[in-house]
Amino acid sequence: MGKVTYFFAQTPNAGKHPFDGKFASASADAKVSDKNVTPLSSLAGLYWFVEVPGEHKTLSTEEIAAVMDGGGRLRAISGPFPTRDAAEQSLERYWEMITNNGDD
């Protein structure tokens, strides 16, 4: 599936742009000063297969920023992908993998 990506806000709604103060990292314990932290703005226009408490879905980076503004917590199971379709295919493969009972 790839690396899990965690999204966090240093200062939610810190600026005028929806990505201001928001970051992505492979570490759940990331700090903005960490070298493996990526500003969300550099991931604009990409898509992710994410886990939001209680559900799995595909979201764009812009949609992730909106969820964060609403106080939502989420993490990417896989991504980023260049298209929503590619992210949805990753979600479908994930469900096939976890529901496969070895009855091939």
C-alpha cells in the first residue's frame, strides 16, 4: 500500500490560504521543524486514499485541508495520486485485499 501519511495543522486557519499552517508527514509525531515534513501547499491538486474516523474515502489535498479546518482528523493510507480515479483504485485494491478469504 505504501507509506501512511499523517496530516496536521500547526496553527489551523493561520492565514488566508486554505493550506496555511497545514503539513503532511510520514510520522504521527512530526513537528514543523522536522526534515520529513511537507507543506500541504506543495501537494495541491493531488488525491489520497484516506482514513477519516469511521470511514475510508478518496479526497483531494484541498478537501483534506477543509476537513482539517473543521477539526477533523485523518491520515492517508496511500497517495498522493495524480487523479481521483487512481486514488479510488487504491481504495478498491485495499478492500479487495482485506476482504479476500483466499478463495481465488
